[in-house]
Amino acid sequence: MTVSMNDLDPHLREVAKPALAAVRSGKSVLLKGTPGSGKTMIARRLAGALKVPVPGKQSHLVQVIWKMSGLTAPALLQRPFRAPHHTCSISGLVGSGKLMRPGELSLAHMGTLFLDELPEFSRAALEAVSWSYKHKQVRFAGSDLYLVGLPADFILVGATNQCPCGWTGTSRKCECSQVAIDRYHARYSMLEFDLEVDIPPLDSKTSKR
């Protein structure tokens, strides 16, 4: 189902404007905010704001990749949106050589890869994402040890709390030290986002969940 920026609360829509401009220019975006502040809602609407349809040759590649995975490809007037969980394995992200099955990075080709709870992903997983994002492809060993390459040209959107407990900047007390906060954000330092957007809590009720 297509979601629109117009569906957002007015204050979230205003906060999301810089992120919207960034993804339309092909740039990566990091959304930072408290739990329940609207990071995922914004990410899904950023994905829906990408221009459609996908150019002919690339659209064909999308169809082929999804067919290899045994999945139904997105409609021509939709871009892929993939949001793997932070426990997703490396093969789940990059692809399986033994099964010749594309992973999440290729399934996001010409669409959006959304990484929620960014600091919870393993370092190896984030390094795989970083390499694929820079090179616009994935590579993995096939069943006969030959190198398999698949396209992975996606818009990268990440989301994270402001601190390990999530309550920095709210009425709820945060007891995270600056060292812990710095260490928390250093976990994804290999991903160089073009834009960081701070999302304030929707209201006091949100910050007390």
C-alpha cells in the first residue's frame, strides 16, 4: 500500500522535509529520535516519494532479482522497500551462493534499504551494507567458488535512538554517560550518512512509553 507524506502529523511532515529532499537526490539519511517518535513512519514515506516507474533496464533487473528469490516483485509503479531485522544474517543480507538466492541488499535494488535500530546490527553486517552501498553491487562465492555479482543500487535510510536507553532530550530521565552514547553511535561509524535528521518526541505521552 502506498503511503504519503500528507498522512503524517504536520510537525513530522515539517521535520521530514530535509530528508525528503535528500532521498530524492539519491542521498543517504539517518533518522535519530526517541522510541515512538515516528522514525519508521517517515522512512516508509521517504521510500514512497521516490520517482516511479523505474527505468526500463533497471526495472527488468528488479524483476529478475525477485524472481530468483521466489518472491513477487513490486508493481511497476512502486519501488522496492526492504527493512531487514538487525538479527539478519550476512547471507540474508548479501545472498546465498549455495542456493543462488539474492539477499536483502539486492532485493532493495532501485528502491530503499531501511535499517532500523542501526546500532544493533553486527559490525560484519554493517560493513557488508557499506561496501554494497558504495559499489552499488554485492558479491558472494557461488557453489563452485566462482564470484557472483548482483546489482544493489539503493537509497540507504537508517534509524537510531539518540542514546542506548532512548530517552535523551525527553522528560524521562536518561542515565547514559557520554562515553556510552559515543560508543553506541560508533557502532555504525562505517556508514557515512549524507544527512542526519533529529526527530523530536511527538508529545509527552510518547516520551513516557
